[in-house]
Amino acid sequence: MLHTISLNENHRFRALYARGRHSAGGRLAVYAMKNRLKDTSRMGITVSSKLGGAVTRNRVRRRLRECYRMLEQDTHTGWDIVIVARHGALQSDFAGLKREMRAHLRKLDIVRGNVPDD
């Protein structure tokens, strides 16, 4: 990914859930908080075992990672982001996931405002 590294420390996830700003919908919930890394963002994805088996969870995780990768060039750097998949993500098409992710990131002021929707 362009300027994003993986967020994989449990204490950072917990900090985002506790102190970060959030936006939630039927398919996704997004938690975000500014980090101290000026030119780098960190992104983590959470898919609960309640959504299905490993194959299903990994498919959802890959789709969310690709949605973020496609939106990444339009995002500001210096953020820690956690994307949480909800049950609606299982039945959603790729365009719907991307549209909802863009809306959440825009609401949290992570996506630049002048970027048109697809």
C-alpha cells in the first residue's frame, strides 16, 4: 500500500476503540485517530468469527483491504484506522463496500473532500 502500514498491536486496537472517533453503518464500522507518524498511516481490519469460518472471514478481509487500497491515494496521512466488518459485509458487493468505506472515511475527515464518488 502507498503510505499505509499494517496495524497489528492489540493495545493500538484497544486505544482506537476507546479514544478514537468512529463512524458505523450496516456493513462496516470505522475507528480512526491521529497518530504521531507524519507521513504514514496504519490500518487494521477486524472480522469477527461470528461472521463465518476462516474462508469467509479471509474473503471479507481481502475485499476490505482492496477497497482501502483503491481509496488510499485520496486519504490524508498520519492516521490510525481500524475497519470492522459487520454482517452486511458478507452479502454486499464490492462497489457497495467501497462506497460505504469512502462515506465513513469522508465523515471522519480522512478522505480529501474534493474527491468525486465513483
